Amino acid sequence: MKPQAFFILAIVLVGSSLVHGHYSGRWEDFTEIRPVLNQLPEHMGDWTPGNFLKIDSRELAFQSSAEHRIIRHVPSNRNIVLSLTSGRPAVVAVHTPDVCYVGSGFQAMTQARRVEVPTEQGPATLWCCDFQKNEERIRVYWSWSDGSRWQAPDSPRWQFARTLRLWKLYVVHPLETGDDWTVNEDSLNSASPLLNALSAAIRR
């Protein structure tokens, strides 16, 4: 798949979770929308932020926020898509990648599994699952935060029920020929500065 098509697909799938949220929860004015990904520093360990991806204004009509930005892993010269949505927990907690990607024609190649990344706030946990559609292979990580560390609970809707605003993070990147389905612990550890910077931006 061409890089441009991959990035468009990532936006569509993340955006579909917002549409689902409109019909699965009651939206009210609860806090102003404020950008987060534009507050990332220029250097985050091995990672540098790149261009923002265009957002359909209809995604923002439900009093939620959505941001998508390309992040480059400098040592490998490979890009990922960092997507962040926020809003009422009852809505943001649902419609995870293992639902929306399969609904878009992908096949889950692994069971969703938790992975752990060390951060300044303690271990962050993320769900991880690998998907394939025809020749396209991707890996998706997702997690939630109420402003503290990133967490991957079994029931995020219950876990964050008392939270005023919830953030949901997607990290999406293509798997190339030669990449296996296992999680590379070294690459996860290198993500610590990225998660630290993202958490700091949310708390501002």
C-alpha cells in the first residue's frame, strides 16, 4: 500500500470511532477542546514529530477532539501515525481497533495483548494487535489516559467512568517484509520519551 493511502486509512478508521461515539453516548458541553499534538517537542528520544494529517471537520462535530500526526522513528527512518481522540469516557472508551479494523476488512493476525512501556509516571500499558488485509500488514497499539499514566484496562468504560475527559491513543504503523508478528521489546522501550512527552502535553 502506498504511504498516502495508509495514512488516509488510519484517519478513516480513527474517525469511525467518533461517529460510533455519537450514537453510543450522550454528548454535553463539559470542557473546551484544546490541541495536544502540536505541543510535542522537536526531539523525543529517537522520535521526531512530523506533519499533521488533515481532519474532516465532521469528526469534531460531536464535542470531541481528534488529532492525527506523523511521527518519525529516526534510527529506522520509518513513520508511524499517532492519533489522539478525547471526550466523554462513555464514548471514547469504546470502539477499539480490534473492532473497527476487523469491520473494515482486516483480519486480526494475533490476539490482542497487553504490552508495557516504562515511563516517568510508572509503567504504561497498551493493547497491541497485528492486522492484515491482502498484502497490507499493520500493527496497532492503543491505550487510554485520564491525565495520568497510559492504561489498558479490560473495561475502560468502567475504569474511567468518573473521569471528566478521557484521552484515547492509537499508534499505527505498517509492518514491512521481514517484520515478524512478535513485539520487539527494544522498540517498546524506545517509545518511553514519546509517551512521556504526550503525557506532559495532556497535563498542560
